[in-house]
Amino acid sequence: MAKREQWGTRTGFVLAAVGSAIGLGNIWRFPYMAYDNGGGAFLIPYFFALLTAGIPIIILEFGIGHKYKGSAPLTFFKIFRKWEWLGWWQVFVSFVISIYYVVVISWALNYALLALNLGWGDSPGSFFFAEFLQLSDGPMDLGGIVWPVFLAALLMWFVVWIVLFSGVKRGIELANKIFMPMLFFLLLVMLARAVTLEGAAEGISYLFQPDFSAIWDYSVWAAAYGQIFFTLSICFAIMITYSSYLPEDADINNNGMITAFINCGFSMLAGIMVFGVLGYMASQQGVALDEVVAAGVGLAFVTIPEAINLLPAAKFFGFLFFICLVFAGMSSMISISEAVCSGLMDKFGWPRKGTASILCLVGFVLSLVFMTNGGLFVLDIVDHFINNFGIVFAGLVQVILLSWFFKLDSIRQHTNAQSDFAIGKWWNFCLKVITPIVLGYMAIANLIGDIRVNYEGYDSSALLLFGWIVVVVVVLLGFAMQSLKSNWTDQA
């Protein structure tokens, strides 16, 4: 095989890993999760989850990627050749995420332009759903293409293609050296303004006001582990791939810690910024904060535009907010796509430029379904199922296989041998006991919940088509890819 590409600098790798971890969810999911699960008290299970699951798994993935020098499928093949399918499962999860994630980024790009003249008007809710997305009656009524979304998504796919085409050092590393400093700078500018707004202190206080009774609620702990799990980009091929490009003398343990804590720090700052703005909005409208709080798409494209309309220098700060979303989204989108690209290059020996071209073309075509009038509904279903079953179950299988059916100490010894500080037996205990129990609970609870009640009340046929079938196909494709001939036979 050709010599594997490498990062140019340690800073480049850390920025790329942080760029993968920091995404749209840090800005629109974490603040609401904290608010809805005990406020300041949520930070106790949140940091416990970080220390017992997030950091152990990210060090594990950095360790195996660095030691075995391969994409997720190649890495699992080298560990035990019959585990290659798990790597492909994770790769296909990433691919599915990429084809709808890019559409959300395209919404943000459109809104950055709309912010220049507050184009969403006085009723951002009706504008977003009725005018911008021209939403249909449901997921089975796709309608036609929404052209502003199409054009922005085409541009986003083009940027991803340029970055992947250019390689690890000149493409991914360079892009993250631009995106990440800009993202942090923009966030700090907005944060500085948000905390000085009238009513901001009340909003921030509401976010961190502790409800210690929540600590005794098992669902709060599950929510904390879920947030850590999803926000760090672990268990869907990315961190294994990125660490495979590290030089031999890389400090694995330190890099893992830095990545995890920077990601969580960004979430905290984003939460303060968002709730500062929401506090101001509640103050201006003379309502309680819980009447304006929202999560996800509703927060980003309805509630925040409503708040921006009330801000001094509204157009400027509106533009900054949505450009922030674009940068956060693109850094994650690049990492997701690279995980897929690397797997294909390793398996078939394809050149990077051709692989990147095929991947982006196929990805763009498949993402068209999310650019339709019914695209938001389809996106909601696919996102729910791929996260709650694709990622969680793949993570559970990965942790169990590597912790109980593989010499876990060999990875700990590998990472300790070249790191500034060593990890101890607590790492093994977290991976063997704590993480499988929590992930197993999440997986079973999600499964039972979705079998009992149709997600968001969607029609069963839509959930079957865009949910259950997508998850099953992703797993089956993993086994199908393992059965295909490759040049890996001599590398096990």
C-alpha cells in the first residue's frame, strides 16, 4: 500500500479533531439539554460522563487508529479480520449523516445571507416552514426541490470536494486552521455582546440554576452520556481515521484530553451566548424565559431569528450567528466525509482524487431528497434513527468487542509509551463496565421507546422507509463490504 498521509503539525490534528467534535449540536443541542435536565446540576453527570465514557473512548479510538494506521474498516480488520464489518457499519453511518447534515448547513448559509436584510421578516416561524422550506404535508409527500437549499448544498458539497481532493495536509488540516479560529473568534464576539444585553444575566442564570433533584433521575444521566457520546464524534469512524494520519511519536492521551475539553468548553460558551440572547428576548417581550426556550432546528431557525430582530445591530449579529453555524457544520462535514473517503481508499486502493470525486457526487445526488418540500420530515426521521440506533448500537458493539474480546491493555500500553502522562486501570474499568452498561441502557430504552410509540407521531410507513430500513441497510452494507475482495489479506 502507498505510504499513509500525515498531519503537518500537532496543532493541525487537534484543530481537525476539535473541528469534527464541534458541530451544530454544540450550539443548538447542548444549551437546551442542560436547561431541560437540571441546569447547573446537569453539569455533574455531564462531566462524569465525559470522564468515564467520552475521554476513555476517544483515547481508545486515537490509540487503535494510530497503532494500526488505517481507516475504521482497515483498523478493525487488522485487530481481527472478521471485525471489518463493524468499521464499515460506522463508515456508512457517517455517510448517511453527511447526506442530510450538508442540507442543514445549506439552511444556515441561506440564513446568513437573509440576515443581511432580516429577510425572515416579523414572523420567522412561518417564514422558515412555509416560505423558505415550503414544507409539504409529511415525509411521504416530497414535492419538488427547494432551489435556494439546492444551490447552497451544491456549494457546500463543492467545498467538501475541494478539501478532500487536496488531501490531509493541504486540504483537511488547512481548512480547519481557517474554520476553527474563525469559529471561536465569531463565538467570542457574539458572546461579548450577548452577556451585556438587558436580561442576559437572568437568561444565563436560568441555564445554570441547579435543580439538584435531577441528579437522582436516571434519564438525566442517560441524557448526559448521550450528549457526550454524540458531541465528541466517537464511534462513527472519524476519530479512528484522523488518528491514523498521526506521526509515530504523537502524544495520544494528551491529544484526546485536549480535544474533549476544548469541545466541552465550546459547548459551555455557546450555551452562555444562546441563553444570554434568549434572556434578552424574554426581557424585551415581557415573558418568562421558559416561553422562548427551544432546541434543535426550532432554536436555530425560528427562536434565534426572533431574538435577532430585537437586537441592536441585528443584521450584523444575525450574520455572525449563522456564519458560525456554517463554520461549525463544515468542519464536522469534512471529517464525516473523510471517514468514508479513507475507508474506500484503503479497501480498494483507489486514488484520493477519484475517491473524493465519486463520494461527493454520489453524496450530492442522495442528499437531493432532503432538499425537497418534505425534506425536513425525512431529515428528522433519518437523523433520529441513525443516531439512536446506528451510532449507539455501533458504539456498544465496538466497546464490548474491544474491551472484552481484545487485549485492551495493549492499547493502553501503546498510548502510554508515547504520551506525556499515562492512563491507568480506571480507563479499562470505564470501557469494560461503565460505558457498556450506559450504552446498553440507552440502546434498549431507545429501541423499546420507538417500538411502543411512533417517533413524533409519524406514519408507520414513513418510519419504516426512512428509519428502520435505513438502519438495517447500513448494517447489511457493512457485511457486504467485508465480503468484497481487498488487498488487506497480508495485513491482519
